[in-house]
Amino acid sequence: MSGRRVLVVDDDSSIRQFLRLALSDRGYEVVTAENGEAALAAIRQATPSVVLLDMRMPVMDGWTFAAAYRELPPPRAPVVVLTAARDAAQYAREIEAAAFMPKPFDLRSLLRLVGELTA
């Protein structure tokens, strides 16, 4: 597992692109997926060191992804819930995420959190 690989799972292409640029600028290898199904396929190719996960997505939502991800053999990366929903903390607890960050998120705070989780 690369300590510098971040998987961004979000159906909003502008958020995926923004996070790709911001994280790449700080030396992370960034893999993106538009839904949980694509994220699982990406994980089978290369294990991330952290997963930034939106919850409400078409095809496969964050809850379904998290359940499927827990079924995969280790190692498993910590998951950070990124959601615009008011219930971000509850969603994070439901899927046993390491952390959550409500949208709109503060980029500095998100980068600090990713740094802590990949250290």
C-alpha cells in the first residue's frame, strides 16, 4: 500500500477534479471514481492509503460501497466521509468511517486530515 495514494469517490466531477489538483500538488497520487462500483474496481487495481467518500451517488452509494469494502481482504484504508448532508457525523458512524468532513469543506483542514491519516 502506498502511503501517498488517495482515492476520491464522488459523483461530482468538479469535486473530483479539484481534489485531484489539490492533493497532487502536495505529492499525493490521486485516483478518482464517480461512484462506489468504480471505487471498488479502482481498489482492486491499487490499494489506497485513504478513501475520501461521498455518500449520495448513483449506481452504488457510499453505504453500499462501505459494506462491500469491509468484505475485501486487508489492508483497508481509513475512510473519510465527505457529504453535503446535515447528518455527516451520523453517516460516518454508520459506516465506521475514520472521520468526516461536511461540504463545503475547508481545503486546509481536509489536507491536514489526509496528512494525519497517511502518516
